Amino acid sequence: QVQLVESGGGLVQPGGSLRLSCLASGSIFSVNAMGWYRQAPGKERELIAIITNDGSTNYAASMKGRFTISRDDAKNTVYLQMNSLKPEDTAVYYCTARNRFGARINEWGQGTQVTVSS
């Protein structure tokens, strides 16, 4: 199994930026793609973006433009750059790993809290 640790969240003002990090360990050889989800209070967890091992990216339609996913294989880390943040971006952000069949191969962790407020 793959273990993922998210970091980089915090309190930011509307219009600000944050970069989240996700460090992977364990059975990394089984990972074909990694991505980010978020869950706002009272709402279901939603996909933000996925990045495959060859660097291809896929974003949820509503997330395009302000969010950018990237990876540093040397550091076993995936990033989520978030710009022009809005109060509605307030959520817990989670990292995920998928195998070549598209199945999630990590347990959900604690995530990292992002709060956008003035």
C-alpha cells in the first residue's frame, strides 16, 4: 500500500495563493497516477486534478484555470498550486494514488485544511 502525507494548508485571504504538497512512501512502484481531492463542510469529496506518471494531467472542469497539479519524482511528491483563492475553496484537501487500473491504492489520510477568509 501507499502512504501519503499532505501538507501546506493554512489560512489565506481571498485572492491569495497556497501550494500543497503530498509526500508518497511505501509501494510507490504500484502508483500510476496521483491526484488531489477536497471536501468542504457538509459536502461530498470532489476531485480536483490527477497527474499520471508520464506527466499527463486531468482537471475537474470547475477547477481549471486556478489550480495546477505537478510532480517531483525525485522527491516522491505531488503538488497543488492554488491561485486566486476564494472563500468557497475552504475545505480539507486530500491526496490520492491510483494504480494502472485507476483504482485508489491509499487510505484517506487526515488531509490538510485550507481556509480562505479575510
